[in-house]
Amino acid sequence: MRIALVHDQLCEFGGSERVLVALKNIFPSSDVFTLVYNPDSLGSHKSQVKGWKIKQSWFGKIPLLNRYYSPFRFLTPLIWEGFNFSKYDLVISSSGSWMSKGIKTEKPTIHISYIHHPPRYLYGYETAIEWQKYLIVRIYAYIVNHFLRIWDFKSSSRPDYLIANSIETQKRIEKFYRRNSFVIYPPVEIPQKINIKSGGKYFLTVSRLARAKHIDIIIKAANKMKFNLKIIGTGRDEDYLKSIAGETVEFLGNVRDDEFKKYYQNAKAFLFASRDEEFGIAVVEAMGYGLPAIAYRSGGVPEYVKDGVNGFLFDKLDENSLTDKIRQFNKMNEKILVKIRKNARKTSEEFIISNFKKNILSFVKTHAGTARG
């Protein structure tokens, strides 16, 4: 089959980009289409896309616009509808904030869209920027977002099939798009062998340093309890977060994938305070190292983190609720903690890359084959 992969944008590397890499590994001869491609902004991850045949949109080729693209979201329909997929048998879009599911295909081409999330800024979910506090931006966004919501709903009918990355996302697809979807959890890098033990010298979190991730709550908890906290990741809120961090908080920035192992293995637990996270790959990655997560009970996280079984869930998005759960964690004896760590590891194995590959190939064979026939 002649296959094309379509991804929102390649200017940062996160969970959705890991899904794209996995799809490319499953379909190595596929072409990749995207809104904007900037390999330098991918940092150490740019080697993962080396050698790919990447076709950037006309918008991405315009100097300056391709660096400051957020204000130009109103062009989204023109961008995606400008691609031609007539020579492909199968197109798989990897769709999130930039709605790449909105591409147009015609029979006999089959379009399967893997939905990371409906655009958060269109449906009242928290975003990386608190744009509502700026009057001019708020007026502009309300006007643009109104028409984008209409287009987003209309274009959601274009794919032949929708795949959701979690049950939480499946519910949002049904709510906002009024369509059924199939759940295939994203692939997570899980080490083959790990020494399960309790202990650890610090708490760890791995995240983009953006508003919706609520790293400030984790920092305030560390300041209050004086526990050692290591933070992996960068983002637009980094300066602010550093300004409120106490002496027990350490910012590590971006680290190579091969460095994650030592940080995971020497940690006590993984802290996660994101609101309405559709899945949470970082949480499952930590669990793969036998590291229990202490996470906010929200979004897709409770689908796999079970309080007191393989991790811990706190119910209010504030440092007091988090510190209460950390105190509960600290009081547990070593025997119970080892059991929780083993359960965390066992849960993570459900999300290994080979399972993702098997599920995607099975889906393509069943649905794309049926539709073409």
C-alpha cells in the first residue's frame, strides 16, 4: 500500500511525536506531511526523523510565519485542504491542536485519524498560554475560535475511522464530534528488565513547563515539605517556576532518552499534576521503571493509575491535597511499596510499543481492507 502520515507540526517533541515515530517505524516507506517542520527545534530528538521524506505545507515555507504560527490558526482549513493525497491508498493523520484530521481525501483512499485530543483551546480546556487575560487576544480568539469550531466539527466527519488515544479522548470525540471511535493506547518506551526496589533519594516529574501541567503545585509542595524534587523539561513558564522554587528543587532541562533511566531508578515516586490530560505518556514511562505515580485524579490518568494499588491519586488541584498524599506514601512500609512498584511495572507493560504496533496493524488490516473492498 502507498501510505502517507500526516502530523500537526514538527517543531517540538512530545507524546504525539512519539506516536508519529512509532507509526513511521510501522510503515517505514510512508511519506510524512506536516504543517511546519523545524528540525533544530527538536533538539536531541531530531535524529529520530533523520532520513524521512517530509513534505511541509506552503505555510511552513514562509519565513517568520513558520516560527510564529499560533496567531495564524485561522489559516488551518486552507493549510490542510491544500494537500493532495490522491496517489495514496491509506492516509493516517496524527491529530491534535492543529487538527490535521481536516485533510481531504477521496475514494478509494482510506483516511484513519489517530486523535490525541480535540483542540483544547476550542472546547474550554486549559492551554499552555492563559490567552483569556489579554483583552485584544481574547476578542481575536473568540472570533477565530468560533469559526474554527465550526470547521473542526465539519472536518471531523472526513476521516473514515477515528482512533482515540484513551477512553477519556473517546468520550470527548463523542461529545464534540458525535462520532464513534476505537481506543488504541499510545506506545510507551518500557525497559525490558528492571530491578524493582523501594527507596529513592528524590521525587521526579517530567513535563513541558507550561501552565496546564501545573508544575507550580508540585514545586509548592516541595517547598512546603522540603523534599528533594528534580524537574526534567523546558517550556515557556520556566523562568516563573524557577522564581518560586525553593532550595530543594532542581531543574534539569532536557535530558537524553538514555539519561532517563538513572533518574527514574533513583527516584522515590513520580509526581504529576496536569489537569484533563488525555493520556499521560510520562506517567506510564515512569511506571515502566517500577516508579509509582502520585497523580492528580483527572483526564485519562485514572484509566491506569489505581490509588493504593500501582500508584496514588490526589483529588484537589492544590499543594495541600498533593502533600497529604505524599505523607500517606511516606508512611508506607517497604514491603507494601515494593508491591506497588511491581504493580506499576506490570501495568506499564500493557502499553509497550509492540502492542501498539500489533493493534495498529490489526486495525489497518481490518478496517482499511474492508473499506477498500
